[in-house]
Amino acid sequence: MADDLDALLTDSKRASRALGVAPAGQRHEAIRAIATAIEAATDRILAANAEDLERGRESGLAEGMLDRLLLDERRIAGLAAAARALAELPDPIGEVLRERTLPNGLELTEVRVPFGVVGVIYEARPNVTVDLACIGLGSGNAVVLRGGSAAERTNAALVEAIQDAVEGEGLPREVVQTIDRFGRDGAGRLMRARGLIDLLVPRGSAALIDRVVTESTVPVIETGAGVVHAFVDRAADLPMALDIVLNAKTQRTSVCNALETVLVHRDIAETAVPAIAVALQQAGVTIHADDALPGVDAAAPLGEGGWATEHLSMDVAIGVVDDLDAAIEHVNAFGTHHTDTIITDDADAAARFLAEVDSAVVMHNASTRFTDGGEFGFGAEVGISTQKAHARGPMGLPELTSTKWIVRGSGQVRA
């Protein structure tokens, strides 16, 4: 099996070289072909997904993970639509970033180029399989996917349809490969495949991300868990705040940009906290707090992680803070630098929050659920980077490129 994995990664490296020089038109047609292929294979994909879901329920997989795992006809149609939208985006490969001519006549040009082979480790997210295949093609990168045992059958059905589509457009099948069959050991070896894997992106739980960051010898772009905040300032429009908080918490709970903590300015707490709590409770959300909340009879205690808990469920923490300074301090201390929003009609307070909160995405009067590659107009995303090097926030096509310098001379030598 070890030799099989080495051969698979070697094949991916070889395929990446062919893909990296393939014309944009050919790569875009392959993405469109993927959209058509997964639509045509819907019945087979859903049957495989049903098996994964059944195994997940039997093994006690959390409801949030089961929701992430679920594919249905609507979600598959959405994946196909996102793929077709991505195929219409500008091609980043070869984009000129800088150019100049030196006094000695040398002509310098910095251009975007693919990384080569991008490995991604993720959990129970078969939609990510399609997104990554399309983003890889769009950015000229081969992808090696470890989608986890929970979605193994679904991922296998998806990758088979994807490979057939890619091959039908004249590109190597190996530009998209899965190593799910190699299990946890395969993930570990992927982390150590320096020279064959050019970049590794983990997507999933904090434990998964910590493992990859700690153990990998391959360069890593870190995506983070989402302990996401909404600060309801004293100058907030309360009906707007209720709409934003409800959407951010309940529109979909199992994703990293879902709201986990609501902070309320003390000056409006007597009015705002009960209104927010009632609206959330009526929607089926359990309120957590570390102290008594005005107008809330029975808040549950905070989770084991305290204010740093990522629930990914119909649970939210509510806290009262003295002022804007305390809100900013709380977010920076307990958040995961993912997405945080302020709800206020005070332009100065909003400006301070946007400037001083150290997160990949900061918002004013908007739901955190908009932190998403599709919503940002990227078609799809590799993940949401919470680090500061190279890429931060939702990562689309340009974020999966590196650069090279092209130097053209006419016989110059250095003195």
C-alpha cells in the first residue's frame, strides 16, 4: 500500500506539470464538464451518500457533521452551478503582477504560476471534493484529497465522475486524486510528502488543523475553526441586530462562519439582551452564559471551552460588555481570527472595530454567513485562511498561485 501511495503522489506530480501549461480554455471546459458529470451521476452519488450517512448515524456522528456530510439533489445542483460560475472567472495563471526594465536593459516580469500539487485534508464535506477539483483546474494545480472515512463512499463516486470528465477534455485523470482508501496513515504520509506535495490545506476541526500544522513538513495554509462574534453596540438598530444575529446563528449552524457568541453593550443590555434571547430561543437556539443575563431566566453554562467554544449547533453564548474597548478585547482574546461583525449606527465605533479586531474578515451591519468563497464571488473556495502569511480569508483562484520572475536579457553579465 505504501508503494501504491508513493506512485499515486508521483502521478499527481507528473499530471500537475501537464495541467500547469494547459490553456485556460481547456481547463475551463474541464470544469464545465465536471458540472455536467456530477449532475449525470446524481443517482449514483446520492446512493453512496446514503450509505455514508447511515454509517455516520450508526457510529454516533454529531448532527452538525451529518449535515455537512449530506448531499441531496439541491446541493448537487448548487455544486454544478458553482462550478459553472467558477469557469467564467478570469484565469490567474500568467497574470503580470510587476514588470520593469533595469538600467542594464534586463526586462523583469513577475507572473502568477500554479503551486503544482495541492493536498487538502478535510472531514465529512463531500461538497468540498467538487469545489477543490474545480479550483485546482482553475488555478492550474493538481489536487490530492483526503476527505475522511465518514464520506469515503461519496467522495469515491464524486472523484470517479470528476476524473472521467477531466479525461474527456484531454487532461490527465491524475489531476484529481483521493487517498481516502489509505486511511489515517495516508493523511500522515501526505503531511510528510515534501517534494511531491507543494502545499497542504487542512479544513475541519481544531484537532485536525492542529495535527496538520504540528506534524506537516509540507508548507501549510492554516484554515481555522470559527468562534465567530457579533457585537451589538449601544448605537445598534435593534431590529437590524435581531435579523443579523438570527441569520448568522440559524441559517446554517454546522459551518465555520456561523455565529457562536453575541456580545451586547451594557448601556442597552436591559432592552437588547431579552429581545435577542427571545428571538433566538423561539428559533430553537439554546443560550449559554457565564453570568446572569438581564431578562433571561435560565441560561445554560458555557461549554467546556468557555468563551472559546465552537458549537456548530443550535447553541450560542451571550455576554454583556462594558463598552467597545471591552468588546474588541474579548473578540481578540477568545475568537479564532475568522469572522466578526459589529452592529451599530455609530460610524466611529464601526471604524474602530473594523480596524482593531484582528480577524481575516471583519464586518459592519452584516451577517457573518457571507464569509464564503461563493458569496465573495470566487465561485468556490479552498478554505478560509485565518493565518496572515500569503493568503487570508476565503481562498479562491489567485490564492492558489505562487509567482515566478521571468528575466529577459540580451547577453548581460554582472560586473
